[in-house]
Amino acid sequence: MQANIKANNFELTPAIKSYVEKKLNMLDKYLGSIVPISCDVEVERTTRHHWKGDVFRAEINLELPGELLRIEKVEPNLYKAIEKAKDRLAPMIVKYKEKKQKC
């Protein structure tokens, strides 16, 4: 899946970019033959002065024919936020496919 990856309040390193792409490619098995219109991923450090607590945010906007699936997760660890967003998006895709098959 081709994704537009954007980082706010920190530098998007090649390691973070490849991690996001790897996690999004895991969603291809749920999509099957459905071709996404667009996929936008935004990773962000919510504040520059906090060091503890929920500091990182990952947001995925997956535009499919007829619907926009959006998920946002905030976690203390950037990689955990990306992982949880991906995990939450998978059942949403399955639900979308079931809804499309009923029509």
C-alpha cells in the first residue's frame, strides 16, 4: 500500500518511515482486491516540553471507495502508537468489506 507519511515536531527518519510502511503492508491481506484511493499517515510528538505520559500520536486516514476510515492513537512510545493504530484499523477494514458484500 502506498502511503503519504508526515511527521510533526520531530524528524522523520528512514527507520520510522520503513516501520510505518511495513505495518501498513500488513493490512494488504485485509484489503484483498480493494484498492485504496489514498492513505495518509501522520506521526507526531504532541508537545516538545513533555517527556513523560502520552507524548506520541499516530493517525491513519485510509480512503476507500465510498468511505474514509480514520484511527488515531496516543501512546508514550511512537512505535507502540503506530502498532496500535494498525491493529485497530484491521477490524475496521474487515467490517467495511462485510458491509460492501451485503450491498
